[in-house]
Amino acid sequence: ASWEPLWTEIRDYIAPDLGLFSGEDPLDGSKRYSRVLDAEAADCADVLAAGLFSGVSSPSRPWLRLTTLDPELDETSSVKQWLDDVQNLMLMTFTKAEVYNQLHQGYTELPVFGTACTLIKRHPEQVLNLQNLTCGEYWLDTDPYGQVDTMYRRLSMNAKQMVQHWGLDAVSKPVKQAYDRNPYARFDVIHAIEPRWDRDIMKRDTMNKAWRSVYFEEATNNGKLLSESGFDDFPVMAPRWSVTGSGAVYGRGPGAKALSSSKALQRLQMRLGTLVDYLSDPPVTYPQQFKGQLNRFRPGGRIPVAPNENTVIGSAWQVNAKPEAVQALIEARKEEIRRYFYATIFQMIAATQKSGRTATEIASLEQEKIMLLGPVLERLHKEMLDPLVSTTFNYLLEANMIPPPPEDLQGKSINVEYISVLAKAQRNSAVDGINKTIAELGVLAQFNPNVLDKLDTDKTIEMIADMNGVPPSLIVSGEQVALIRQQRGEQQMQMEQAAQLQQAATTMKDMGQAADSDGLRDMMAQIQAGEPTL
């Protein structure tokens, strides 16, 4: 309850379309932008949400990779193929289940309110279904280590929906009566997901799973539940932008920082409008005789005056304020809001290209700014994407859609590595260091080729490919490389042996011809000298 005043103000001045707080009707379609005269904060929040969506979990490119954290095991052809197949299966499942549409709303809620909440529900055909909750309709709690492990939410349902979902026997008497008389009468239902403390870990049924999920009517006090089930893993994504202080449950985001600037921006816009009104349509003084004839003072009106009355018609007072001063303050507040929402980061390339900067300068500037999102990315990976990936894997396993793993993976754990655009941008500094080292070694090798003996080219290629998110199928495994090199060595050895044999045969032939020629000359010399020959 102590957070609701802050969240309500953030909603009113930054994101009027979001949030559902106590006493508000979820079906109310009235206009919410009554306090917003300048929607700069809402636009910046949309830019940040789109940037996070495309930079962290874009549907147009792979953003995760499965690994065993054992480089040698990952290089095994059967393991590599299995990991790649399961990764592609999960990405296709996300697309089929329309996960990305729901993730975008989560990326919108997170920076505005500092916390987002999304349920990961089973689906009979699409494996999973995500359901976003907006700020104010859920409550969270954490374990002793600060990780969210409990979620309560309030649902508003009509009697017809409740009977369709749980059956007539499960609902209370007031709901049954409303179902007969007014099926569209609404009731509040509480949904709770929390750790199950009293369970038998040796049993695998829903009543003994690690987390219990219960529904009950808020108005009833008899302890009767509408339904109860369970989950092996906490089926809730609850990322927080930043958490301050020990024991804090909810996060604070750019929306809290930008609140004062957004409120000031609305006041400045109101003052600018008032100033322009005074300048363009000021109050005037006019002779008493024109009372009741104000229509003559409209644009194009004709006002007959005597010469001595000409000086008494004019503005009631002189407005000395300049709109430029107010406009400068407005632009300053807008720049603050853009900075709070990191809008300049995701609009950087478009802005810097117009300034004539080189691609290297743009890349360097982008890398510098991206590092500011480092802590946020780590939280997104741990509190948002990790639950999504692990729960999806379990749902696929329950549906028997995961192919049998190879024997080499028996008893091994599977881990997730994120290779999104922003995740790779964080690792670009390491890639730049490798590239710089290779370039410098190339220069040194011109003076002393032996320096290249210090560089392990195989490991270098694997590290660069891994940091750049190259698909494993494009990199030849170490076993296959060793086989290729062995075959190449044997071929070279055979070629060298053949060349040696050819050279030896040529030498023997030359030696034989030389020997025959020398023997013939010796014999002729002996005959000419009269010496006996054999």
C-alpha cells in the first residue's frame, strides 16, 4: 500500500494507459490523459521498451544458446546438434505462443514502475501462454535471498466466467444466485502462487510440487478454495529495474526519476499556453460606449472611434514575458526525461549519422552508452528470461517434445547463455581486445615470426565466434579439425615421400649413366695403351 501513491502519480503523469489500483474499474474506458499536456515521458518510455525488446529478446534473431559449460563436451558433434535442436525448438515455441507480444508489455511496465509481472501458464496446444499483469493488481514477496518467490493478484470476474472456469459446485452461494439472476455481476477472486511448505518431496503429483497455486473468492471467509494446483518452478517473471536496500521487494526505475521532470513539464506547457494566450489574445480596454458590442473586437471587426478616443483602446497591460524562455525550460525538462529513459542510447545511431561521424566513432559511442545498461541486463537475464526459458523447457519436457539427449549428456546440467544484441554489445570490449592483440602480433611477426607460436589460433577462433554469437554449426568441432589435420598431414607426407622417391630414382639414373660412361672411357684407354683387359 505504501507504494501505491508513487505508482499512481507515475501512471498519471508518465503512462496513463497502464496501472490498475484500488477502487478502479478494470473495464473503465474513460480518458486517462487529463493530466498530460506533453507526452514526452510516455514517448521515451515507448522508445526504451522497444529498445529493450529488440536488443534483449528480438524475434528476428536468436537470443539464447544452450550450453553445458564444458567446452569439450559442447564440441562433441552429437551434443552440439542436440543443443542446437532444442534451442531452435524453444525459439519456435516462443513465436507460436505469441510470447514476444507479451514480452513487449513487460518491457514497458518495467522501466516505468520499476517492476513487471508476467504469469507463465500452460497451454494445451501452444505449450505455454503468457499473461501480463499491470502495476497495482498484484503483490510480490521474496525469499531470504531477495528472490521473488510469491505472487498474489486480484481478478475481477463475472458469475458466468467463474462458473465456466470452476463449475457450479465450486463457487459460493452468492455467485450461484448471481449466475441465475444476473450472470454478469462481478466478484473479486484472489489468485496466490507461493512456496508449498508442507509436501512430500518423493511424490510428483500437483499437490506436492514446490509451489502451490490456489484460487479463492475474496468475499468468502470459510476457507473454501475454488481450485488448487502446483508447479515445479515459480511460474512468474518478476523483473525489477533496481532494488535499493535490504529486504526491498519492488524495484525503482526511470519512471520514478522522471516523475518530477514530467510534472514540471506539464506545468511549463500550461504556462506557455497561458502566455501565448495573453500575447495573441490579450484583454483590452475600450470606451464605455462600446459596452455590449464586443463582437466588433473579433478578427475583421470594424470599430468607429473619435480622434480623442483612439488612445484609450488597447491592451489592458503589457505582457513582458518571452515565450522563448519558457520553451528553453521545456526543452531542458524534455532532455532530462530522455536521459532518464535512456532514449538517447537507442536513438544514437540515427542522431550521430547526421553529424557526419565515422562508423568507428558511432560504434565507440554506442559501446560506451550500452555499458550503462549492464546491471539492468543482468537482472533481465536472471529475473525475466531465466524463468521463461526454464519453465518453457519443463513444459516441453512434459509434452514429450524434447528429443532424447545423447549419452554424453547423462547426468549433465544444461545452462543458458544469452546472445542478444545488448548482451553481445557488453562483450564487445573483450572481442576488441582480442582483435587488437592479433593485429599487434601481426606487426611483431614481421620482425620475428616466432611470436606467432604464443597464439592458440583454435581457441582464439572459438572465443571470437562465441562472443559474436556465431551458430555452433558453422564452427568445425575440435575432433573434426584434428581429423582434417591428420588427413592433410598424411597427404603431405605421402607427397613428400613420392617426391623423395622421384628424386632418388633420378639420382640413381644419373649415377648409372655416369658410371657407364666412365667405364667405357677407361676400357678404351687401356686398349690404346696395349694393356690387357678383362
